[in-house]
Amino acid sequence: MFEPGDPARTGRVAFWDPAGGTPPASPGGEPGEADLVVPDEDGFTVRTVPVLRLTPARALPVLLHARRTTSTAPATAAPPASAAPATTAAAAPATATTAPTWPPAPATTATATATAEPSAPTAPLTATTSAPATTAPASTLSETLADLTGPADDDEDGQGVIVRWDGTRWSKDPAPGLPDVWEWSSVTAVAADDVWAYGTVRRDQRLVHFDGTRWTTVPTVGPVDDSFPEVPLDAVPGRLFKGGDALYTYADGAWQTFALPEQVHIRDIDALAADDAYATGMKYPVDGGHPVTYHWDGTTWTLLEEVPVRAGTDTAKIAVESTDSVYVAGWADDDARPPIPSVAHWNGAEWRDVTGDLSALYVHAIAPDGRGGLWVTGSDQTEPTSSGPVFWHYDGTVWTEQDGATAPDGDARWPSYTFYDLAPADDAGSFWAVGHYTTPLDPRGDQDVHGLIERSTPSPAS
């Protein structure tokens, strides 16, 4: 149930258990009680029940997860511990429509190369597509070949989907071998014939590999991370990295597990090579906890110095350009004002807070610009309330805010655009941004959530 607040941003979503149990603890959650009017033998009665209160931003992925769980009523679902914003957003069925694109994206044949980082800053995004399924993490192989993952539309009978860009359009990947899952939450590609994806169904995990012809399920290790089931993946030639409540590496058919302290969860991984990777996450709970960042040297993981971010910041994103240029980002809740983002930069020897003018943003995605700078996006909460998609660029000194493209049927009154991942679209500085947007409320008070893919175009200066 939603409990309104004044100002509106202080409202909370309260979860309760119809059976009378106590909802599980969750990072960022506020345990408490609430008086509810519930049916009984004589009609209705008032009952005090234990609840877990979450901010709308933290509650959204929980509600969307419950929506996909046919055995659970979303209105009363006790949240899993993964109440922090996930890297995946669910959506109602979307009609595939494309807004006018300028300049138009090139239509070329699919030729796979190693993943290329953007080489120059880009202009605001101009291509807007309502995706065939909700979009989540993206992995780029080349200008003409990319993969996206996400949960299924309602007509997919609960099966997650992987969609691919072939240089002209996005479409559901037709390759055989994918098992049924509720959602594919991570995808990472080394080449056109070396792609990995991770998904979950109930409390089981699925790891699959694509060899250019078909998908094959690969046995994985460790339990599902109940706190954050959408665990990160990153692959480089010769090795796969997997996060969660431990750090896992996979090479030559064998897994290696690096145990983490209790309540430490890895939220993002970015690898440069099989012997050079970085991972970030948190020692939870957020209030009283602290960020963690690890480095992999080909043999083991080593804990780096603590990232200098504001207390209460949930660090969940990492972007690596080189061994002396690593960015970590997150955001903090504050009931009295919009979210407070934080970005820190590692120069190979020490961390430096580079948040600067970045403000009022739930940070869900970051990506290097290929020139020492950074692109950042997520969900803009600037006051007075606006509705458009927003991207921030950091050139190493100054932050610049840029507008993305709006969907023709997007809500124009409230914050309605959220991006969960960024990936390079070519070697000229363009990138893909994937997420979702909402439509205006209809007369019944309902709204649709559509998957969203946007593509930037290089600026004339680049």
C-alpha cells in the first residue's frame, strides 16, 4: 500500500504479509507497523500488522518482480531483500514503434568485433524506440550487433527474453537453447560467438552461453543472492566474472569462488582483461554500512581503499577505462530533498570525489566516454518536477546536463523515464541507453510501462 507524504517525495510504499508474518529485512527498508482495514467473519476489522516501508524508487523493482510472480498478489507481496533499485525494469506489453531518428542510424550488415568503448562525447540521444520487451542490461559487440535482456511481456507466459540489434532493428533472439526464466537480468559479450546471459526463475539461477549458433546452459556455483538476484556479469577473452553475495570467476570449465564478508553484496563488475577486473558493492545496511571495491589480478581479489562518498550512499555502479581511471557511483536517499548522487574516481593510487554539480539523480548507469570522462544516467528528480530523460557528461573537470529523446506517448507531467544501462553503439562515440518510461494516467488511474531503447549520435565537434 502507498502512504502519501508531504512533500510528496517523502511518501512510502508499505509491504505487509496477509498471513501475519513480518516482512523480511531489506537494505534501505524501514520496519514498522500500520493499521489496516481487513475482512473478517463479521465483515471488516482494523488490524495492526508489521510492515516494511520503502521509498518508491526502492519499491519499484519489488513491485515489478511481484507482478511477474503469478503466485503472488502484488498489492500484498512481502518484498525480497532486494529492495534497492535493480538493473532491470518490468513493463506492460509494448507496441513496437519508433520515433523519428535524426540523424538516422546506419543500416549495415552484422559484423562482430570486440567491444569498443566510446571514443568521444556524444550529442543528446535522438533515437527513441518502444522495445518489444522491457530492456535491461545491454552488451555491445559492434555498431551492428548488440544484445539486450529483460523480463517478458505478458504474452510470453513468464519467459524472459533476449533481443538483438542487427544493424537495422531490434528483434527477439531466435537462437535455440534458452531455458524459460522469469527474467534475463544480465548479458555480456566478448564476440558474436561468445555471449553470456544470467537469469532467474523462482529461487533458481540460469547461466547460458551463446556460441554463435545456439545457447547452452552452463552449471554455476553458489546460491541465488536473495538480496540482489539480478547479479552482475562481465566477460573478457578467457574469463567470466559473476557477482552477488560472493565473487565468482569462470575459466577453462572451472569456477573459482572468493568469499565475501557477511552482508557484502557485489552490485557491478567491469573487467579490462582476464587478469584485471574491478567490482563494487556495499556492506549493508546502507545506513551504517559502507561501499566496497575489489580488484582482481588474475589470482585473487583485493579490497581497495574505501570510496569517499556521502554517508548513506548505495554504491552500485562501476566503470573502468584503464587501471588508472575507474569510476564508482551511487546515490543516497534523503526525505527532505531529491536523491543525492555521488561519483568517485580512482587514479590508480587514490580515490577522489568528483560529484561536482551532478544532482537530483537516481544513478542507475555509468559508462566511460573513452577520453577519461564519464556518462551518467538513471532517473532525474530535479525540482520543479520534470518528466524528460536526462544524461550527464563529465569531461574530467566539469559536468554538463543533456536531454534525451522523449517518447511520443510518454508522461509529460511527472518523472517518467528511467535508464538502467549504457553501452557503446560504435567506435565513434555513440551509445545505447536502455530502460523504461511510463504513459500518463488513464481515467481509471492506471498507466503503462514500456521498455525503452535510445541511441545517441556523435556531436559535430567529435
